[in-house]
Amino acid sequence: MKVKTRFAPSPTGNLHIGSIRTAFYSWLFARHYNGKFVLRIEDTDLSRSESISTDFIINGLKWLGLNWDEGPYFQTQRLNRYKEVIRVMLEKEDAYICICSFQELEKTRMKQIKKGYKPRYPGTCRNLKIKHVLNKNYVVRFKNPLFGKVIFQDEIRGEIVFNNEELDDLIIQRSNGMPTYNFCVVIDDLDMKITHVIRGEDHINNTPRQINILKSLEGDIPIYAHLSMILDEEGNKISKRKNSVNIMDYNKNGFLPEALLNYIVRLGWSYGDQEIFNISEMKKLFNLKSITKSSSIVNTKKLLWINKYYINNLPLNYVSNLFDNYMKQQNIDTQNGPNLESLVKLLRSRYHTLKEMAESCRYFYEEFDLLNKKETEKYFTIKNCCVLEESYRRIKKLFIWNNYNISMIINDISASIKVKTKEVNMILRISITGNIYSPSISTVIYLIGREKTLSRIQKAILYIKNL
């Protein structure tokens, strides 16, 4: 059997971490068996589908490197196929026209609830054999078997059994003529020869209905694997229209795709105690049997830890290219400053995300205002003005520009004007970076360069004298 999986999101909200896990597990499973991975956009819910959500889906998968072998297919482009199958099912009497009004169904539903019964369609039109309907809204329902059981072996949960008498006659075509999700997904899986359906546990109740439709069409039934939910840090179910983070927001916040995938793969799957996996290891080791039945909880601290690991351990030139792209997204001109590889090498052990790194090093490329910085104003004194004037004089005369010589100058200034080295470092740091925290100030001065260093020291001197 040639393995073929699919990711079939509806473009009705955020592509969140739960959706991406479904896509990633489906992708990994296909790659593990040298199979195919299909992207399918389930957009028949016209009232809620949005083109921007479709863009988020495609851009998110591309950013993470989850390439698809077929698609993207759009259900709205396959309407003729669905309607043809519905026509055949009506002729075979595997489906029927239902003319029950919403009001009638609502009354029946309320009566069922009042009596303590599970609400379900009572089968009013099931045997009427209505062929044509004029000037009246109608839907088409699938004629679900009245007896027997649907039994399927879930790859994660084991055997699952449903009694057919608990399943009502599913609507497969709405009154506006649009086929429904539970019908379209069956036809798509059948036509595209999907062998394994990996999806969230919220679809378990749909599975017996879909299996019954497949049986009526004499189609092959795929193997199912239903993933447990991912909960947010408060223990709430993540919903694409409520409390979810769009996957591209992780990009904006400076997370690396490798780190995010490594984090996501462990939200339900494990291989011993191993935490860090490269993509080749994931493809080699991934299997459905090692997926837990328990829900997973988002842990931002762990994601930050993994992201920092990748920032520090991926090749320097690769991280530098990612950082360059990120700096451009933040409209920071990296042409006006030090070489990015040198900067990444200096900074990457200090920060968890590219965003943190970018925010920490703007001063290498952009000027800043010394005003309105409460944490630094106490350092702008006449005494420290002398430190800056001496630093300006010595740095200007420095013949060989390197980190060692700059460090020696700072030590000499400390000794000659009898000011502690850490105090000299601090006033230089504030004057040159605008911050009280930075890497070694001698290294910062070296990377920023003589011209920019002298200009900023001079601005600080003028600032103090004008206080």
C-alpha cells in the first residue's frame, strides 16, 4: 500500500498550533513511508471561509517547510463532482430529499430533549421518495443504516464502536445547494486515494457517518488516527476562533521553524526521553503507535528553551540569514552597522528569540535618544563627563582598532582618573548603546566602529553639559 495522507483545514480562522500538529504528523507519517502528502482546503462553508485564512494556511506551511505533493485542492472547485455523487445516491435511494422545515425540526428537537432523548432527525421524509420539489427549501440526507454497528480500529485509541441506531440521517446537501463537510470529505478522501486520516479527536463522532457513506459508495475505508486535544496554559481547549495564536505570529515573534516543529512533535509523541530532534530524525522515528491518548498542554517556557537551543546550535551562517530576514521585517537597515554574522556570534547565547536579539541590538544600526531614560539619567554627571572626554581623546588616537586595544584603553582610563573600571564601562555603555545592559563594552565599541563611537560619546558629553 502506497501511504497517502492529507491536511484538510477549513479557512475559517487561525491556523493554530493544534492545526499545525495535525499537518505535521500527517506530513511526517507520509515522509516516513516515502508516501504522499496532500493539501486540501475545505472551503464549502461560504459564510465563514476567508481568503486571508487560506493565505495563512499556505504561508504557514511554507514557512515551516511542510511541502505538499498534491494540491492545494479547493472543495469549491469540486462542486460538480459532489453534486454528481449526490445525484447517483438519490437514484440508488442511498440518499433522499427532506422537506422538513427548520421550525418543525426545532419542535421535534425540544420534545426529544424534554423527554431525555438524544436530539436526532426522526426520519420523517426517509421513505417518502420525493423526486422533485418546487418552490420549497429542501435538503438532501444520507440514508444511514438503521441497524448494525460501525467498528473501526483507531491507530491511537484502539477499537471504537458505534451503533447505527444512534446515528441519524446526516444532511449531505444544504438548502442552498452546497454539499456539507461530512459528505465532501468522504468524496475527497475516496477520489484522492487517502490511506490514512490523521486528525483531531473532535472528529471521532464524524467517523462512523463517513464510514457508512464510504460503504454505500463501495469505497476503500482509510485507516484513522484521532489526536487528543492541545490545551492552552490555563487548560482550555485551543479554538481557531477564540484563544489561538496564528502560526505566523511565531514567525513575527522570532521563533525558528526548526524549533517550532521540534516543540510541536513532542506535543503528543515521544521517543524515550529525547527532547531535541532534527527533521531527519523525526521522519525516521515517527510512528502513530507512540502517540499518547492524553491531552497536551502548551508550555511557552519549553518552547523558548528549544528555540534558544536552535539559535545556538544551528550553523552560524544559517541563523545569520534568518536574523537578517527578521531585521528587514523590523525595518532595521543592517547595511549601516557591523557584519551580522559577528553580531549573531556575539549575541545568540544571550537570547531566546530573534525578536529579543533584534530589540537588544538596534543601537548597532540606529541612533537613539538619551532623553527620558530614567534608568540611565543618574549616570549623567559632571564626574562622568570627564570619563567620556578622556575616552573620546584616547579612542580617537587609537592606532590599531581591535577589541584588545579598546579594552586596554578602558583599563588605562580607569587607572589614570581613579574611577572603577565597572563605572567607566557603565557610562560608556549608556552613552554608546543607550542601555544599562549589553555584551562587553569593548566588543560593542569594536563592532560599532570608531566613527559612530566617537559621535555618540560626543553627544553624551554635550547632553551632560546642557543639563
